Amino acid sequence: MGKPNFSEDFKRDAVHQIAVRGYPVREISERLGVSPHSLYKWMKAYGQAASQASSVDHEAENRRLKRELERMTEERDILKKAAAYFAKDAK
């Protein structure tokens, strides 16, 4: 089994997800099937351009956080309803 060759665009996109979007290296590593060591190496090589773009990408981060907040709020509400339902049955 040989060493996989990843394109420059693939490497930049992976670094972008870590540096700009704030995803953890472990998550990106598992999702893309790349070792964490390779990702850290790519971050050294391509990190300068990504970190410059990160200062401009605040709107995307805000949208991501709003979606996450909405999902968490929905999950909380479902759990509250379930707890009330089971508490009513326990009486």
C-alpha cells in the first residue's frame, strides 16, 4: 500500500477547516482519512494564508454558531418535554 498523494487544493481546504472554521485537528483527521501528523505539517506549510483569511471570515463563523445554537436549543426543548412527560407518568 503506497503513500497517498493529496492535491494542493485538498491540503489547503483541510488547513482552512482547521484554521478558519475552527474544527479540531482530530475531527478533520477522522473525517478526511488523513493522519493528524500530516495535518500539522500542512498547517505549517499552508497556515499563513489561512490565518490571514481567518480575520475576514467572521460572518461565516457567526452563521455556524447560530446554526449550532439553534440545534442545541431544539435538543434542549425536546429533552425538557420528554422529562415532563415521564415525570407526569411517574406520579
